[in-house]
Amino acid sequence: MIVLGIDPGIANTGYGVVSARGSRLHALAFGVIETAATATPEARLAEIHADVGQLMIAHEVDEVAVEELYFGANVVSAMAVGQARGVVMLAAGQHGVPVRVHTPQAVKSAVCGSGRAGKEQVARMVARLLGMSGPPRPDHAADALAVALCAINRAPLAAAIARVGS
């Protein structure tokens, strides 16, 4: 199973591609899609859409995992994150790749065992689970890898539920 994890954002969209074969986990790619602050919103979203599509093709992704939108105090920022999340989901739909959405608490719990884990703890556990020499950088990439790991962790349950529902 190959999962593309996404930490959506208009300026910085973190991505992490994780392969799970049996109990072996490998980070195939990770990084950040950065868009220019001077670009129009539609140009920024088009860039995110195109780059996510290329990642799905390049890594033959089986599933896209996206972090659920968190509404903090800044509604304008949350709307921009929602737009980035939408173009990621659109790209997945166009490529016929299923999308699973995970809350930040579920991601932290899947990776660290606690839904209240801090960013540094999540990054350290991502590194440990993927056999990396140190925490992945930047933070958006570490978060995206954590989202992918959450999806892989929950995949057996999701498959069992799908079988029962059929």
C-alpha cells in the first residue's frame, strides 16, 4: 500500500509518501509544495493541484490521506486551507484515488499514542517509525508523513468496515 499524506495549506502544502509492505514502512518522498505569496489565489491552487497530481502518478499512490480542517481563531486562514484541501481532493478524484480524512487528534494518536502530542514529539515518532536518522523537515512535511502513517494504521479497520458494508 502506498499512501500520499497531505498537510494542506495555501502557502505551504506538506506532502509525505509512505509505502507499507507487511510491517515494513518506508518514506518514499516528502517535502512541501510552496506557492508564491505574490501569485493569485487561483494560480496558487492550480499549482497545488498539479503538483499533487504529479505525486500521485510518480508514486502510483493507492490512497490519499488528508488532515481534517481545523478552525482556529483565523477564519480567513481556515478558508484558504479549506481551498487547498479541496484541490487536493479534486486531484485525487480525477486520478481515481480514494481519499480518507483524519482529524489532527487521530493523527497524533496513531503516531504517538496520544491525541495531545506536540509537534516535536510527532516529528520524532515519524522518524522512528520510518527508520529515519532524524525528524523530517520542514514541519509541514513531518505532519504529512504523520497523516500517511495514520491512514496506514487505520487501513485494516477501514477495509473490514468496507467488507461488512458490501
